[in-house]
Amino acid sequence: MHHVLVHVIAETQRHAGHADIVRELIDGTAGLLPRHDNLPPVDESWWRDHRRRVEQAALDASRGSS
């Protein structure tokens, strides 16, 4: 039963993350609520650099490098 519960929790977390991405693509909002997005108070350049770092890490991982 423990194994099943852990699996269900992990799958729920993955799908919730996918739903967040889809919502952001549809309405352009991110975070918890429209007036309280619970995101860090950073500017557009920070997000651009963050996205670049995440994309680069994903590319590196897909190539098997670290």
C-alpha cells in the first residue's frame, strides 16, 4: 500500500506541474493567484537568464553531460 500511495503522489505532482504549464500557455499568468502569484520579485532579465540556464541544463542532461 505504501508503494502505491507514493506512486500516486508522485504522478499527481507531475500532472499538476503539467497543468500549470498549460495554464500559463493559455492565459499568460503564473503562480498561485492573479493578485498573489507567489513568484520571486525579480525583473524580466532575471527570468530570461533563468530560462536560459534551465534550457541549457535540459540540453546537457539530454546529451548525458553534466
